[in-house]
Amino acid sequence: SPISVVAAASASPTSTELSRLSAGLARVDYLLRDWDRLTTVCNGVQDATEAKQVARTIGDQKCSKSPLIVQRYIGASSTLDPLFKADKLMIRAASLVAPEQQEEYSSAVDVYIREQQMSSTMAYTSSWSGSENPNGSVEQIEENLLEAKKEVLETQAA
């Protein structure tokens, strides 16, 4: 019945469900700590013929920024991510918060939702900022990726 569906949806989360939040925060911390390594992808290792050339026209490796990796760490890419639908989990957890702290908690959840969405949006925007698009460039990708990082920092703080 609709009432039992609503009751189930509003049930307080279990400790296992709540542990997703700390696991997700650990992943966000890891992303921010190793930002450059995680958001840089190197492909195009030289082949034997290229290795023998005296004057190479291409570098040994081709590295580029991969902004969509950010979405993998903030719950915006996979249903298996600990932060996937964390907003709904946080809303359900409101019943565990003391009444005098409800307003502050609700505001913090709102900030998290906004910042997580902005992080995802900036990562996506950055992924479309390359030279394959008008006015796009490697520099534009990196600039937008820095904006995404700022949003991830705000998400972490929330």
C-alpha cells in the first residue's frame, strides 16, 4: 500500500547504510589528496618504430585530463558508489538528529546536495571543454577542472 511505501522510505537508515557516508567521504578525501594523479590519464605509449626515431614528433606518452573521473568519486557515476543517492540517505537520517539541531542539519544537507550537483556539473562541463569544440582547449579543460575541484572541496566541507 502507499502508506507502507512511504513508511519504508522514511524509515531511519541502518548503521550499514550510514557507513556509506563515511566510506564516501574517504573516497572524496582520496580524490582531493591525489587530484592530479587521478584526473590525469596517460595513453599512447610509443611503439618500437617510434622509439627508434632520432627526432620524435610525438612525446613518449600522451597525457590528458579526464574530468569525468571526478564523478566516480562523488556518487554521480555508479549505483555502486557509496555516495550514490547520499542525499536521500541524509534526508532519511534526519530522524536521528536532535530536534534542536534539525534546522542546522537540514541546511547542511541542502549545501551538500547543491555542491555535489555543482561538482558533477563542472566535471561534465570540463569534459566538453577540449579542442574538439569551438573555443575549447587543453587549458580550458584544466581551468574548468580546477572549478570542479573547488566544488568538490565545498562538497567535502558540507
